[in-house]
Amino acid sequence: MREVNHASPLPRTFRLIVTGGGTGGHTYPALTAIRTLQARLAAGGGALDVLWIGTDNGLEARVAPAEGIAFSTVATGKIRRSANPLKMVSPANVRDMARVPLGVAQARRIIARFRPDVVLATGGYVAVPAGLATRMCHRPLVLHEQTVRLGLANRRLAGSATRIAVSSESSLPLLPESVRDVAVVTGNPIRPEVLTGHADKAIAALGSYGFDPRLPTLYVTGGAQGSQQINEVVGAALPWLLERANVIHQCGPAHVDDLRRHAALLRPELAERYHLTGFVGPELPDVLALADLVVSRSGAGTLAELTALGKPAVFIPLASSAGNEQAHNARHLADSGAAVALLGEVTADTLREAAGPLLTDPARRAAMAERARSHGRPDAADRLVDVILSAASG
């Protein structure tokens, strides 16, 4: 594993290309790294000139321009995975992969013109043509991997990387032996505001004055769009949960009406302890500060935030996640007692079995919180910036 060294002088204006996206898991760590690098350079009297290479239909196409970041698109192809190798050679896969050479040529022109000090690739299909073009242009390439195992794009680019930043020590032995000497453990960058929440502000923001302060608070979330699976399981266990906890349930905008009808059947004293919302916005840091236990998916960004905060969690992985990465993520924490992972079929009974001991035993929650915190890297963005500057310095 490579030690970070960025002692060499840096140009007054640092030129960075970022590539990656498609989903928030690839997009937001890159955005956090950009903001952190910008602040680091400004503190030293420097400036950042940044360009994002993405696709026109990925999340990055909205996020980068909204942040005032220059944005260029290239052609790329999506690989539709299958356990059957023959199905991988589908007409759609063949057609999409034929677009990659065009994307490489487009990215090569962009990189040659921009002349970046470093290219940072955070995964997603667009990272492949941009990463390959970086090698052709002889520019330093830093890969960042959010999950325990290298994603498909980063596996393809690993041999071309100047540095590979991984989010966990457990990722190192999973890397190809030929690239382990350029690997650095940084963690997964999280939004700094997540760490600044205040529990008392959450009550006011949500208007949840019926919460019982003698009970722990459970935060349930299925992500911005919600999760039908999590909503159904929690809905079936709701009266039981509310006898033991206050519940904040972020269900997704499309699911609010169904769950509201379900909640109307609750006894009044239980209904007062149930806050249902389609979406949690700026108040999220305060909600997380209030939460004593979280039930959620196990995407890389969620894990990074919850471990940085030291929050006990019951994870219900998304079974259809690429490469089954959410199950790997959840199992990684569960194996060390830092979370509970519900794998396979999940029912109200399995949720009660997992959450019950944590809701009723503060000491058990505290022990899990401490183990979770040991996996957290709240300084991950600064560590990744160190790696970027080191790669630029040679």
C-alpha cells in the first residue's frame, strides 16, 4: 500500500478532471472531493479549475452544472449483468460496448485540450472511456472506490491507475496483487454537514412533539425514492415498533398516501410517536443526530455516513444492486458486530428479531455504535484530496 506524499510544489491553479456518475453513490463523493480540494487550495492562495466528464442522462449532468462546474459529455456503454455468461453477449451489450471507442476518442480530445494535473474517476460506466483516455494522454489517474469490492469500471481501469483510493482496509486483499502497491485507504467522502446535526432541532423541524423522550428513536429510510420492500416490512411491524420506539419513517413521495392510510389505524398514543414523510431534506443531519437506530439500505454512501456518526443500523440490502454490492457492504459491517444485516427474505418477524434487542437494550446499542464508529472515516474527503495532490506531485 502506497504512502501519500504531496511535498512537491503545486501549480497556483490546479487543473482537475472528474469523471464518474450515473448514481449518487458515484456522484456525491466526487462532489465532496471537489469542494474539499477547492477549500484546501484557496487556503494556500491557489485556485481550482475543474471539468467534469459525464453522460447527459446521469445524475452528474444535473449536479455539476448546479454547482457551477464545467461539464462535458462522452459516449459510453452500459453492461447489463447476468449470472449466465452467454446472456452477457446480448445485442444490447454488444451495441453499447461498441460506443466505448467513440467515448475514448471524445475523452482523449477533452483531456488533451484541458491538460489536467490529475483525473479523478469515481466509477460508473462513463469512467471507463475517460479513464482509458487519461492513460493515452499520460496524465495521472486516481481511482476512488466506494464499495468493499472494486466496481466494474474501476476493475477495468485499475491497471492504468496512478493511485487507487479505497474505502476500507478490507478492500486491500480483494485488489489484484499487481495494483496493491498503489492502493491507499481513504474512506468514502461524505457531506460535511451530515456531521453537524443537533437532535433537538430535529423535533422542531419535524414538528414531532408527541415523541416520548423516554424511548429510543428509530429512523427508517429507503433513500430519496423510498423502498417498497422496507415500507411493507416496517408497516407490518409498525404497532410493535411504536410500543418500543419513536419512529421517523422516510418512505418516498410515491408511498406516503398508502402508509398514511395504514397509520390511521394506529392507536392514538402510538400514532403520536410516528412521523411519516416522503422526503427528508436539509433537516437530515438533525434527524440522524436524533436517531438511536437506523433501518435502511446499505449503499456505500449510507454506510459511510452512519459509520462516521457511529450509528447502530439494521441493513436491508437492495438485492438488485450491481454486483450484489449492498449485500457485501452490509455483511462487512455485520461480521464485526457494527450492524445487523438482513439477507435473503425479510419479513416483519425478521425485522422484529433484529431490531428488538437494540431498541430495548441501550448497552447493546452503545456497543454497536462504538464498533460502527471504528469503521467510520469522517476525514475521508481530506484523505482523498491528499491522494490527488500526491498523484499530481509524482
